[in-house]
Amino acid sequence: MSERPDPETPPPILGTWRNLYGAVIGLLAVLVVLFYAVTRWAS
């Protein structure tokens, strides 16, 4: 069997889980604005 990862292990990128979640939320916000702009442009 494979071992479970330690829950205290930092993520492989950005150093902390807080930074990783912030980056994901920031990316989502950028995509929402981008899709809104494309929708306004195309209509």
C-alpha cells in the first residue's frame, strides 16, 4: 500500500496552502472578468 501524505506537508508550489488557494481564487476572478469582457465585446 502507498502511504498517505502528511497533512502538514506544504504544497509543491507557492509554499503554503493559503497562497495556493489565493492564487486559485485570483485566477477564477481573472477568468470571470475576461469572460465578461468577451461577452460584452461579442454581443
